Amino acid sequence: MDTAVKPSAATAAAPMTHYRWTICALLFIATTINYIDRQILSLLKPILDEKMGWTGTQFGVINMFFQGAYGIGLLWFGWFVDKSGVKKGYAVSMIGWSLAAMVHALIVLIPAGASIMLWGTTWGYTALAVAAFSLCRVLLGLSEGGNFPSAIKGTAQWFPKRERAFATSIFNAGTNAGAIVAPAIVPPIAFALGWEWTFIIAGVIGFLWLFLWMPMYDVPDKHPKCNAAELAHIHSDAADGAGRVPWLSLLKYRQAWSFIFAKFLTDPVWWFFLIWLPDYFKKTRHLDIRTSWVHLVTIYAIVTVLSIIGGWVTGHLAKKGWTVTRARKTGMFVFALCVLPILWVSTAGDWGAVLLIGLAGSAHQAWSANLYTTVSDMFPKRAVASVIGLGGMAGSMGGMLFPILTGMLLDYFEKVKGDITAGYSILFGICACAYLVAFVVNHMLAPRYEPVKMKEVKA
């Protein structure tokens, strides 16, 4: 009996491994690639405006197609990741969006001045370009939908609840890192090699990530680099339960709707920043992409640092003895307030605008990291990706509507009123108020972030 017990004791006494943070790093890199790929088009807009001749409304339509496809992709990948696992789900998503990014480059083959007769209507070069970009964005959106369901579920599998908000804020900082890297490298590549090469190179980077992901990821219980001490730490929360969760059955839980509505109201704000900021600096402050990239990089550098701190704060409060509900809600309310100063962005100088947008972007990302974490606070791990998919689709629906509103509003104020700055002021005002409204709705639907009791269903 002594010899049988000693190996267990030795294993239990071994120092805890920390491989979960390596997993977090992989998720961070993938999210960075994801956001580089999706931001390329907005950074190329000042260049493509002249080549394609599209209007703000047409550019909004292109982004609407992306958002619609992204919502469908989130919904499908939420189901697929829960069914097939994080490793396979993330790999399929990465392969899909890397190929889709590279397909954008084929649009350069459309000859200038080209036109075709289709359905009794002549489609000129601009119409063909808008249609081609819309199709490419649909392919990109469908496949990019796998990023967050995979990353959030992976975080839920590898981290106990008290560490999830911080881990989520770290991998979610990849959205900021992508937004920092993209303005720094996309314009120089576009000017040196041609805009199509930015998409090709982005696709190649995605395939390189797969060489890290496939050998390095597995669930904690099967991973050789996760020892017993770390495994016990990961599973220190209450038991997760067994079985699967019917996808549509999640809609009967008001806790799911708390996440869905909050995503619908706040995701469009982040998309607005990603898509329209290069245009904002050019049209209202006369800074083209050769100059404004410094401002964009600074904005997302601010966002990266402050958003990670925001994710850390709520976890720190929980470790200090605050309940998960009190810690999360306090943090999210403060983050909602931090977006309000963006109301004054139009009256600030160039660098003042950078600071105000950086603060608002930081608040969004800290809000988002904690909002994502509320799903794993309330739902068992087997349902997390599906709930994330539902909320992500709702966010994309809001993201579909907002670019169209943005494009139409800016076209009106630029061409009719001759004051595009006033149009942007209205849009920033909408952004400023969105989070407080979302906080109230979220609180009404989920007064406490407590585990939901769900029926067990055999697979």
C-alpha cells in the first residue's frame, strides 16, 4: 500500500505547470491574425476609393454583407465547436478565413472600365467591384465566425472562473494587437507591392499559425504538459455536468438573452471604430492613411494596455472576496461610463481625439472581455460556444445595420449639408450611449451571474 500511495503523493506535491497560459498565447495570436485580416479593407479604403469609385453607402453595403455572413458563421461555429471540439473548430475556421482573405486578391483581375449586362442592367466597373468585394467579405465573415466561439470555449476549458476574465482580456487583446499591426504594415505593403498583396500575405500568416495550433492544443485532461496540480486548479470550480445542450433550448433562458442583447447593442460600436476611423481622420481632419496610421496605432496601443487592466480588475476584485456578480457588474458599469467622453471627440484636436477614442475603445474591450466571461459564469462549458455564437450573431445583426446607417448618414452630411463632421458627431453620440443602455438591459435580464440549471441530454 505504501508503494501504491507514494507516486500519487509525489505527483500531488509536484509544482503546478502553467501550460494554460501557453494556450492563452495561441488564442491571442489567432485573434490578432483574425483582426488583421478583417481590418485590411478599411485601411485600404482611402486607396480603393479612387480606384473603385464607390460611395460611402456602397462601402457600407460591402461591410453589411460581411456582418451578415459573420453572424451566420458565429451561429454555425458555435454549434460546430460544441459538437466537434475547440481544436478542430478553430482549425476549420482558420483555414477558411485564410483562403477567403487570399481570394480578395483576385479582384485585381477585373479590368478597369469593364462592364457586363446582367438581368437587363449594365453593371459598370464600380458595381462589379462592389459585388466582388461583397462576395469576398461573405466568405471571410462565414469563416471568421469560428474565432470567438473557439477562443471562449478554449478559455472555459483551460481556466477556472476566477482567472477567466483576465485570460479573456489577454486573448481578446489580440483584437487590439491586430488593429495596431495592420495600420503599420498594410499601407506600406499596399504602396510597395499593390493592395492585393496585403490579402495574400495575411492568408499565408493564417496557415503558419496552424503549424503551432495542431500539435500544441488539446483539452487539459489529455494534454501531456498539464500536470495533476494544474488540472486540479483548472477544475477547482463546481462540476460542469454531462451531456449536450440542444441549441434552440438556450433561447428559453433569460441569462442567454442578457448576453444576446448586450452584444447587439455594443458590438456595432467596435465595428464602427474598425471600419470608419481611417475615413474619419481623412474626411474630418485631412489626414490620409500615410499620416493617420500613426494615430490609429496609438489608439489601439492605448486600447491594448487599458483593456487588459480592465479584464484584470474584475478578477482581482473576485479574489479579494467580492462575488462574481458584484465584481463583473461594477467593472462593466465603470467601463460603460468611460465611453461617454467620446461625445466631445469632434471638438478635440487630433491627438485629443486619439486619447478620447483610445479611452472609449479600451472601455469597449474591457466591457467585452467581461461580457464574454459572464457566459461561462452562468452556463456549463458544454454550452458556452453555442451561447457565444447566438450572442455573436446578434452583435453581427447590429453590425449589419450600423454600417448602412453610417454610410447613408455620412453621404447625406457630406453631399447635402457639406459638413461631414456633423455626421460623425451624431455617430459618436450613438456610440457614447450604447453601453449604459446595454448595461441596464443586461442587469434586468441577469441580476446575478449564477450557474443556470440545465437539463442533461444524452448525446
